[in-house]
Amino acid sequence: MRQSRHAAAEFETMTTGTTINTRSAREAHSEVMRELGVRRRCYGRWVADGKLSDIDAQDRLERLEKAAEIIEKLILLEGVPLSVVREDDKTFAANCAAREREAAAS
């Protein structure tokens, strides 16, 4: 798949910088929500037709819902250093702090 220079630059910023590229995060959120809608419409029929088990359908939907939740958190962090996060999300804060230490070391 061909990737535009703009998209490559956005990806680089998202993966190496200390701020979140909001445009890309919002587009990603929109795409995840669109995909959730498609899957919610199709999975019932696929389960009924035996193409997908109910357990697999629920698991896949839950994973996409979690992805949407994570992207929403990233959007909220727009322009905020990754060390400044909500204290009630200690795992997320620990991961952000570890990334900042790695970036500072390189």
C-alpha cells in the first residue's frame, strides 16, 4: 500500500514525539467507530449463518470498543506531555513514563 509523505510524517510524529497528532487520532477513532457499526450490523447474521461464533463476535466487538476508548484517551492528551496523565490510570501513566525515559536516553 502506498503511503503519502504527509501520512508518513504524521506516523513519525505519533510514534516518536511527545505530543499526539490529533488529526490522525481523530481519523483513527472515526474509522474504528465506523467499523464497529459495520460489524454490529453483520455479526448477528454471520452468527446465525454459522460463519462466526457468538463468542468470537463478542470478543471482536469488545476489542474494537477498547481500541476506541484508547484512541479517545490519546485525543484528550493533545498537546500534553506524556508524563502528565490522570493518576487514576496508573498503567497508562507507567507506559508513558517509560517511553519518555527511552526517548530521553536516545
